[in-house]
Amino acid sequence: MLERLELRDVGPAPSIQIEPAPRLNVLAGDNGGGKTLLLDIAWWALTGTWAGYPAAPHRRDGARPALRWVDRRPTESFAIEASFSFLEQQWQTLYSSRAGAAHPTPVLYARADGGFSVWDPQRTLGQWPLPAYSAFHFSPQQIWDGLAAEGDPPRSARCNGLLRDWTTWQAEQGPTFGTLTRVLEALSEHSGAPLRPGAATARMSLHDPRDIPTLDLPYGPVPVLLASAGMKRIISLAYLLVWTWREHVEAATLKGVAPSSELVLLVDVVEAHLHPHWQRVLLPALLAVVRELSPTLEVQLFATTHAPLVLSSLERRFDDACDALFHLEIEGSEVTVSRVPWALRGDVSLWFTPGMLAPDER
């Protein structure tokens, strides 16, 4: 997990430093302030791959672009640094031989574009940093239909996809489907109408021979492909949580090693497509839902948001000992990042009012 992240001559400011908390880290603030950039670099620091375009260095005279981070592992922490080679047009990492081993924690990144990225240390071979194909990068459509890498053997897939896996797990009625059912319910908008798998699959048209899983909604069964945009985002997140952990445990078993005791989640724009009711439950639900994967699993969660309701959802759960709120603000031509003391407000509309973030009015 990450204990420190530092950017120099990268992104919207000459330098940015944050010291992440061990459980929850919320990044709020202006558009263009670098919230997504911090998630992208956190992903790269933990996985050695980029989920999208690599971080762009400053090119002004005297710029010395660098990324530094502290990587906490089960037995010790490592300080690692990367610099940008303008000659080779890529980031180059300096690390000790011990830190060069693959990071032991699975990472799941819910991107703002609706895609997801997954990295699993038990499904990679070799030293860090690893080739780009060692991670799983899903477009929104690939989440549903599956993911195959170029050059994979015929009839093989890196991921079967939500539609096929859901149908298979439901037919088996094994523990994986039970976990998916519990995760969906835990991430639901409210207990009065939880997301529950329907009793059977459905055909959607004469021209589509696939059996499509359904949701059991108050007004009847609905094929998951016809669910709302918000529901699809939650369904995708639930599926990939279950898939990531299931495949991690299977790979660890094949290798004869113990599964990880930790999981890192990166969620960009938590509130995307979600009704305000859902905005008030998702982050607390994510903190709790990992225990449905394994009762001893610990999570480090990084989330960006513009929504006061997302912050208000944490008022009864935020713990200064293990959680942190960071505010990124554009001041003139620079961006400042500050760790903001948590405060209860009562009126969530005050969260982003200038001057209202600092005093502790608990």
C-alpha cells in the first residue's frame, strides 16, 4: 500500500505531495486540479503499468520531472523514485532489488470513462516494472463481453466477462455466486430495493442468442443490459471486485502461496451516473464490502469526488486515525494540495464553500 506520493514537475503544479491514510483517502477540489492524475500515478506506482496515457512531464527550462513514493509491504516499506528520460521518452525507475519484486497487493481501478483496470501480483511473472500486458484493462464493453489479449491461444480469454461469468456462477449455485449476490446487495442504493440477481436469464431478441442475466427489481425482472447507467456502473464494480479476488485466490492456490491480506481500490468520480441516494452510501459500502470477499481482507481506498453528498456519507464513519481528506485548489497559476481536518457540517451544501473547509466544527 502507499504511504507517500510525490510529484515534481508533473501535472498542474511544480510539486504535489500527499501522505495517504491506510484506509480511506478522498480527493476533492477543482476540475483540472490533478485528482485523476494522482490516481493514475498511484496505479502506476503499485503496478508498473499505465491505465491510460503516461503522466506528462513539464518541459520548461530547468524542469527535472520525478515521481517518488513510499510502498508499504507486509514486512517493510520501500522509498522508490522514477525520473523521466526525454531521450527515451519514458519513465525510468530506480529501486532496490528487494523493492523490484512485484507488489504483493491486488489493485482495482474504476476509471472515470467507465472502464476498469485490474492488476494481480499472482497473475504476473518477473520483476517490477512489468510489461503493459501484465495488467487487465477493460473498456466498458469488455467488462460485459470478456477480455482476450492479442497473441493468446485460440479459445482462451483473460476474462470471460460479466455476462458469461454471471450465468455460469448462477447455474453452479456455488460460493462465488453467493459472494456476488452479497456484494451487489451491499453496494445497493438502499435496503428497500437492493440489487438482487433474478431467478433466470432472459433472451433479449431473436438476433441475440445469448442468455442475459437479470436483476430482480420491484417492478419485475430486467436484463442487466437494460439496467440504468448508474446500476450498470455498480454491477460492473461488483462483478470486478468478485472476479479480481476469485482469480487472485485461484492463482495463489496454483502457485502454492497465501493470498494477499490487502486490496487497493481506486475510484475516479465516485458519483458518476449515481442518484444522490446512491452517492450517500457507496463509499461506506465499499469500505465494508471487501469483507464479503474475505473476512480478514484490509482495503486502502482512494476516491475522487466533486459531490458534497459523497462527503456527507462519511460523517459517521470518518476516522482521523486511518482516513484522510485532501483538497486540491487552483490558486492563480498553481495548484495547492492540503490535508483538510474533518468537520461535521450538518448542511452538505457548505462543503465546498470557500473558507469553510478549515475549522473543525465537530
